[in-house]
Amino acid sequence: MKKQTILSAVLVVLLILATAAIALADGDGLTQTSVSLNGKDISTTENVTLKPLDTLEVSFKVKNTLDEKVIQIKNSIIDENSDGDGYEFSIDGKTEFHLDAGQESPVQKITTTLPADLPEGNYTLLLATEGQTLDDLPQRTGTEFSFLVKKEKAEIVVKLESLPAEKTTLTCSSSVTLTATVTNTGKVAEDDVVMKVIDGSSELYNSAKAGVDLALEPGESKKLLLQVAIATEGQHTLSVETGFNYINNIPGSTANTETVMVTKQSCLSSTATPSETDLKVLDGKTVSFGVAANEGNYASSVVWTVGGTQKGTGKNFNYKFTTAGEFTVKAALGQEAKTWKVTVADKPLDLAAFGWTQSQIDQLSNPASVKDLVLSTAGGTLTFSQTVDLSNVLYLNDVVKIGSNFVAVDSVNAPGLNKPATVFLKDVDGKAPVKLYKYDGFADAAIVNQAVLCPETTCTTANPQPASGFTFSVAGFSTYVAMQQKTAELAVPSEIVLDDNKTATTLSTTFQVQNLGTTESVKSIVFELSGFASTTNAKLLNAPAELAPEESKTVTLQLDSSKNSNSGKKLVGTIKVSSDKGAKSIPVYINSKSFLTIDTIKINDKTSGKLSLVDENTVEVTVKNDYSETMDDVYVNVQILNVDGDDLEEESDTFKLSSGGDDDKVEVTFDLRDENVDKKQYTLLVTVHGKADDNTVHETTTTLVVDVDVKSHDIIVKQAALLSGNAFCSQPYETLDVTIKNLGSNDEDNVEIRVKNSALKLDLSKKNIKLDKFSDSDSEYKTTFTIDLQKTAPGSYPLTIEVLRDGTLQTTSTVTLNIQNCGVTGAAVLGGSGETGQDALAKQLQEQLNAKLTANQPQVNSSLRDSSNYTLLLGGMVVLIFVALVLAMALIWRKR
């Protein structure tokens, strides 16, 4: 019993020791306190920012919280996230130490310098402390801390001196000198600093390529003079960029960028001689060229080339072109140049404009001696009878003119063309009298008033003349004009109209009177004012008594304005003009202003509205009174012109407008549903008429073109009517007349009409109907359906009319067929009038038949016998007469 108790106790002790050993296997008997990073408590500081080469110092204390001693304590910094932050830290503490139970160490420090190549970013490290008990049980603890690595903007600083104002603009100079100071503000020496000057995408300067040593110790500065070449004109933004810490020719770091703006202007002035850059000259001609420089004496450095070969220097250059061809003349100054294209000709360049073919031009080898020269234009032909010299003519058009009734050669500037020639003018009638005039100079037909009759020794008229045109010969050249001879004739205007806006007391206008003749004067001209009222005080000023050949004079007519005249154009008198060549009359009108104005016109509520063929159309006109008097009895008249040969006209009621801008809106309506509309557009003529309190009548008219609202396909039921509408119980049938109309812009050739009622089991149709488009005469179709009423109960039956196009429903319409109850109708009539029900029924049927016949008469264009319903109507009458006879016999029998 005792042995079992002891054994149990030993097992319990062993279990306790095992449990303790397990508990101490990862002991946390060590703790870290007062942890700070670079003097900042990590428990209260969110982040610490460092840069490469900064010192990283972690200070802390370690405390042994066990009741036994911990030995071989070590501190270290461990990087557990090296894969994430791209860099691995591993820093161990320098010494080991021991702590007795409950003891806390002095401040511990782990210090390191951040590497120069440490990438920027956030880093999280573990401050680890570990030791062991005397029983070799490990004790560990740790604290995470974070910091941010951020490099300074630059460890190399560049300062660029500002350019003087006069140096920021270059003209003839092609380079600028920049002064830059570069300083190493970092803590390490830099031996691979490279400075560049960039213009857009172009590198203008590179210190490495220029062999400039920019190795800099910490704190060292160097001043550089950067010579930068700028060749092209315009504004240039020069950027000074500096890199260092190169890895594979790529800078790991860059300094600040400095910029400067430099403008390069042209060295050569825009002014040059000749100003025209595409020159055409004759061979043997010397051309003077010249340029200027915008700065200093640079013009002396200009180099002149012709066809790529240097021919001279300096600002001026003269060159004689001795052979025909095309040449390029260039004035070069550095990178700049001005060029001229010079075409050298040995014959006129526009021979083709005077009827020459290219083959003839190419074969002209000796322009100084041309035989049988023929020059042709639209006006005529010039044929030289002697050899002429064209070698001094660059453009014939400058020295030769052949017009509709003249020919001219500039014999001063083209003496080689001053030779005898035959002239043919196409537009002059040689069969009628013609006079030739000569002017000693180079001109055109307008010079005829200064020309003299050409003597026969100089001008010889051909005899006979050609069938058309006029031919003559001349001994030499100046300007010759052929004048078609016309007898004297007085010409006056067909009418004179003076506009009267009632703002001036005197009206004035001018008109022309002219002598159309070419040979004689119009004499003894007398002007007479006829039919003018004395109140007009009509006057004529500057009226001529004689007109020379082709002379024109301006005459002034003055009239007094009549403030009380009605608006519109009115004949106020006639000017009679008599002369020795006959008399003419000129009617004179005054067009007085209307002070009734039309402000707006709306068609169906829109200023751009269209005319409808299915609805009533409204035309709204806004009328305004701009007169100083009230206007009474104002009305608007609207016409739609030429609708199937007639004008449709509607007029509004009269209304009143006060003076000084009062306005009003009025409407008129047009219904085009029954009109034969045959066009897609119509002209509306709108007239506003009114009479003012001073008895002046004012009328204003305007027109506008209005479109018709037409769809491609649009078929309507124009009319649907039953013969009686109200049928009796004994009535055997009823007829339905249906008229359809095509309002669309296309012809239709597969139209169907259906009449349906399910209660009557009615399903009637007419197929294969053809309709012309809306504007043609056969755009309507009328047909009749017969409806069987036998065994039909009294009641109301809506008949649905469907119109289909190519099997597709287009429109529907409904008419109601009412079938009356005979017994109810008879009893009601008998009780009301003393007549029997049969009498009333016969009378009602007869009245309905007469009414139907009367209603249909205006729609029938021929006699009733010619209509399609005649047989049906005749049959209906027979039935009605039979019913009446039966009723009459029944009445006689009843009375007996």
C-alpha cells in the first residue's frame, strides 16, 4: 500500500516537471522596454524618415522577468521581410550580457549606417533579444519597428546663371554660352557627374563628350561655360540636366533641372530683291539680286550660287542668263538661305494662248525670224505678211490684244511686231456698215472716243467680206477699233418708280436717256410732264436737248410726297420725250409704303409647318400697325395658289389695330381633304388690308412656299356611309358605300378593303385595287358592299372597315348599323299619332329612301340609272311598295 502511494507521488512530480519544461521551452522571461529609433519612441512615433548614409540607432533596455538568472543575452536586428522591401538587413549587437532574476539592463544600442544604394521605401525590422537560463531553457523576445527611406531631391545641385536680355535673342549668331555652377551637397564624392543641355528631343551639349571632368568631392563646386549651338529659327527651351551614380549608362540619380528660353531669329532679312521668287526672263537678260542681314556686317558673308555653283559673295549679285532653261539662284548665310527659281526663255512663254500647238512651239528654233506668224484668240486672228521678231517678247499677252471688235499691238515694246498684217474679227458683221478707227498707242476698244478714222492708206477693208466676221488689212501697228454702224435711236427706261416711305417731303430719282446710234446725233429733244397732279410739283433737272452718237445723260425727276396717299404702286403721270428721231413715253409710279406689316405666319402652329391632307389646316398671321393713326377694318386674306387649277381663298373677320405698334393674331382655315391636291408644294399669298383714321389705305402682301405633308404610303377611308343607317327588322339587306383615297407619294397596286362584324358573321372584301399617287387623278376608289340582314336580330352592329396594302393593315374606320324592333316602333307610333304601326313604318321607309336619294344627288355626276345602285334602289322600292300594300289591306280589313 505504501509502495503504491510513493510511486504515485513520484509520477505526479515527474508530470509537474515535464509540464514546467514544456512551458519554459519558448520562454518569454525577457522583455524589451524604452525602445526608440534615432531618439524617437517607437510606441508613439508613426514613422521615422531616413535617407541613405544616415545613421540608424535603436536604443532600448532588456529586463529579466524570471525569478532566476538569464545568461548569454544577445541583441540583433533581423530583416524578416527582405523579399518584400528589396533589401536585407542583418545587424548584431556587439556584446553578450547576463541579467539576474528581476534585473533590468542599462540602455542598449545597436547602430548602423544605411547603405548609399539603399532603395527608397518603407522598411519593417525586428529588434530581437535572446538568452537562456542556467538550465539551458531559451528565452526570446522581440519588437518590430518601421522607418521610411527617402532620398534627397539631389545631392548634386546645379545653378544656371540668367542670360542678359540681349543674349536671349540670337540673329546671325548661331550659339549661346550658358554659365552653370554644379555643387556636390552630398556626403560622398561623386566621380561620374554628367551635364547635358537638351532642346526638345535634341542633345545640344554633353560634358562627357566634351571631355569635361565633373568629379566632385563633398561640398565642392565647379563653374562650367556651356557653348550651345542653335541653328534653327524659333523659340528654344534649353534644359540643363545633370545625372550621376550611373549604372549601365543610366543615371541612378539626377540633380535639379534648370531651363532658359532662347529665341533664334533669321539672320537674313525678309526683304530681298526681286521680291518675286519665281522669275521668268528672256535669255540675254541680266537680273539683279540682293539680300540684307539683320545684324552687323554679316551681309558680306553671303554666298551666291547659280545651279549649285558659287558665282559671287556679298549682299548684291548681278547675273546674266545667256541660255534657256530653269535655274536656281541661292543666297546662303550660314544655315539660312533665300532662293529664286528663274525660268529663262528664248521665245514667248504664252504662244499656246494664241493658238500654237506644243509641236509648233518646239519647232520654233529661231524666234528672231518668224515667217507667216498667225496669232489667234477667241476674238479673232492676226496674220502677219512679213517676217517678225519674237526674240524680245516674253509674253505675247503683254503686247498683243485681239478683242471682239479691236486689235492692238504694242509696237514700242515689241518693235519686231510692227509689220503689215491681216486682221479678222469674229464678232463684227462685215456685211453691215463698219467704220475703222485708229489710235496711236496700245489700248482697247474703250479708246474709240480718242481715236480717228483710219485712212485708207493704213486700213484696207477686204472685199468681199467673209460670210461671218470682218476682215481688214493694216500697214503697221497701233490700236484699231471696228465700229458697227447704227442709226440714231433714243433709248429711255420702260418705267420710273419712286419709293415713298413718307419720311421725306420731296422724292427724287434719276434715269438715263441714251443715243444708241453710232453715226448721228439725236437732236431737238423735248421732255414733257403729262398727267401729274399739281400737288406733286413735278420737276425735271438736267434734261438734255441733244445726244451725240452713243452718248448717255442722267436726268433727275423730283416730286413732292403725299402723306395721305394709299400704299402700293400707283401711276402718277407720264414723261413724254420727243426728238428728231422719234418720241418715247415713260410711265411714272409712286410706290407708297404700307405701315401694316406681317410679322409672322404659322402653318398649323409652326413657322415651318406643312399642309395636311387629313386634318383641317390653320394659317395664323400676326399683323402689326406701325402707322401713327389707328387702323379700322383690318382683315387678312390668304390664298393657296393653283390647287388643281384654282386658287383656294379664305378671309378673316375685320379687326382694329391701334397706332404705334399694336399687333394682333388672326387665323383662317383650309380643308384640303376634298380637294384634288396634285403637288408637293404650294405658294401661299397672304394679303393684309386696312384703312387708317386719316383715310389712307394700307395693304401689304407676301408670299411663302409651303410643303404638303405627304408620306410615302398613306391610304385613308375618305367616306363610309350606309344606305339607310337605321334598318327595320323586315328589311332584307343594307348597302355600304366606301371611298378610299391614296394620300401617299407612291402608286399602290395591291390594296384591299374589308368589312367585318363578328355578330353578323360578316366578312366582305374587295381586292387588287389600284390607286395612283395623291397628285394623280385616279387616287380614289369607290365601291359598294351589300349586307344580308335576313334573320338578323334588332340591335346596333358596328361595321369595321379595314384597308390593307400588300396584306398589311393601313387604316380602319367604323360605321354603325342600327336594326330597329318593328313591334316597339309600331306601338310607339300608334300611340302617338293615331296612325297604325304599319302606316308609320311605310311612311318612315319612304322618307328614308327619299332622304337618301336627295343626299346622294350632289355626289352623282350622271343620272341615277347610270349609277351602280340603281338596280338595288329599284328593288328596294318594289319591296317598300309591297309592304305598303300589305299594310293598307290589313288596315282595311281591321276597319271592317
